[in-house]
Amino acid sequence: MAKDVEAVPGERFQTRDYQDPPPAPLIDREELKKWSFYRAVIAEFVATLLFLYITVLTVIGYKLESDTTAGGVDCGGVGILGIAWAFGGMIFILVYCTAGISGGHINPAVTFGLLLARKVSLVRALLYIIAQCLGAICGVGFVKAFQSSYYVRYGGGANSLADGYNKLTGLGAEIIGTFVLVYTVFSATDPKRSARDSHVPVLAPLPIGFAVFMVHLATIPITGTGINPARSFGAAVIYNESKPWNDHWIFWLGPFVGAAIAAFYHQIVLRASGSKSLGSFRSAANV
């Protein structure tokens, strides 16, 4: 793994102060033999479970406290702002807790984007996504168990397209929202920035959580905000009503497309990874 170099006046080359990690292999059988790999998968499962438990419980609590037919009051509870804070705050906390173990993905769209950027292997990506989906199901299952009298009545925290919006609008909201999140993940964890700004690795969970918060403010009125297929899948499985399932494809296709665009934009356009690879190939051919 060589450092990037650039020409400067008076010198032939100047070594840059960062190194890009080598691309992850598509299939890495060796990691299947390591306990650290399974520990990371468990961390993704537990983190996604906690994420869904706290956030869906917040949604149910807000709807109960603002339901005037059940003794609530208009504008009662935490409101949309509080729900957005719950989602963003939990991502901040959980990314901080798990980043050193699993990378703190907690979202199949984030995992997919990092897979496209060759940051994780295909095997790791698949097991992460499975763990995230299972964790989401268990997290929402706990909410239903503890709030059984209100869970179904208030929609189970499931994502669905709001009345007055067509499916294309919902899909666009999910694509753009996930782009914002995954682009923030790439930027916050960029090794170039980490090398030059020593505080970046410590603060990385903050912009990621804040991105989730801002996207929720914008898209809760449209789709309830998915941007995380595991979050949408877990709630749909436990709630198991027709409306969330009819719209469910939006909450997989949108986030995966948004993640792919973010990976392309950051890796190819901003970091020019494709040009660097082509330049390295040409240099090797001329040796």
C-alpha cells in the first residue's frame, strides 16, 4: 500500500500525509475463522435491536400522548422534532459505541454503500445485513410486548407512504435522504480527513447522527422516514398489515439507490478513486 504523491514546485514529489486502506476482498474466507468477525456481527445485531426499540417506542409514545380520544392533548408528547432527535440521537450513541467493533453500520444501506466502495467484503456485508434485519425484528418485537395495548392501535411504528403523496415522491425522498446519510458516513470516516484532523475519528458519530436527525425532519411527513431497510423491515414484520407491505419496496430500493449514488459520488468524483486506479495501472504497464 503506497502513499499518494503529488508534484510540487522545486521538488519532484511530495508524500501526502495519509494512506488509503487497501480494498477489501470480495470473498474473504479468512475472516470467517476470526472471533472478531462474529463479535462484529453480534454488535450489529444488538445495536440495531436497541435502535429500533428506543425509536419505535418513542413513536408509539408520541402518538399516545397526542391522541385526544385516549386522554392526550393536541401537540402533546415529543412531536416530530422529538422523534427526529430520538432517531438521530440513538444513531450517534450506537455508532460511538460500536464503531471500533463493527464499524457501526446499523443500516443495510450503509453496509451496501461501503461494500460498493470496497470497504467491507461481500461475506461481511451479507452477515451484517442479516444481523441488522434480525435485530430490528427483535427490537420492534420488544416494543409490541411491552406496549401491546397501544402498538397496533398506533401503527406499530411501521413506514408507509403518507396520504397525498405518490410512490415516485416517496421513492425520491428515500433516495435523497439516504444519499445524505451515506455521503456523511463516507465524509466522516474518510482516512484523508482522519489523518489531517485528529479529532475527526472521535467526532464521526456526531455528524452521522445529525444527518439522520435532519433527514427525519424533512421526510417524516412523506414516508415516516425509512433510509434504513432494516428499520422498515423489522417494523413491517411485527406490525404485519397490508399498508406497510404494499409500500415496502420503496424502503429497500430507495435506500440502496441512494447509498450507491453516495458511494459513486464520494469515491469516484470527490476522491477520484477510478482515476487513481487507472493511473496506477498505466504506471505498472510502463515499468
